[in-house]
Amino acid sequence: MLTSNRTREVHDALKRRCLYLWLDHPDVQHEIEILHSRLPGLPDRLAAQVAGTAHKLRQADLIKPPGVAESLDWARALQLIGARELDMDSAAATLGAVLKYREDADRVRNQLDTLLTA
């Protein structure tokens, strides 16, 4: 199995030996189900907030929008700090788990209130 987010060029000889399948991100409800299946004990509200906010972040103009792996990382980080819901403080403290570029984090940090309430 070979996966790619198209950040590096793959040699043509390798490309010829591959079958291609493009997958979209899951919808919010499916992502909530994924979060619950991978993180037993994750509060329902927190799972819904993480999935919903990740969905909004994927629609933003970011260098690297978060995937499901980043949503899982974010939910784990929130659990580790004892968060029961995603609020301004918990989001700001754990933003590095969901966004991998400083420019993305800076842009989102300035819009957190909108992302969390909209």
C-alpha cells in the first residue's frame, strides 16, 4: 500500500505500478464515529466539537488542512489536558496537534472565536 498527499513527486516507474483511489474527508457525523471508535471514553460533545471544527478548518485557506489523523491527535491532546469541551483556552493550548504549520496556527488563532461559535 502506498499513500500520498502529493507533497513529493513519485517516480513514473512507481506510478505505473499503482492503482489510484481518491478519498474525500469524512462528513462530520462519520468523523465523530471515527473519533469514538479510536478514542473510547471521548465525551460526545468534545467529539462533535473536534469533528465540526476540523471540518471548518478543512474549508479554510490553510497550507495543510487537517486530516482525520490530526483530528484524532487533537482529541487525544484535549483529553490529556482534561478538557471536556472545546473552548478558547483548550483550543489555543492544543492547536499544534491539529495544525502543523506556524502560519496556519497564527491565522486560525486569530479566528478561534469565530470557528468555535459559528
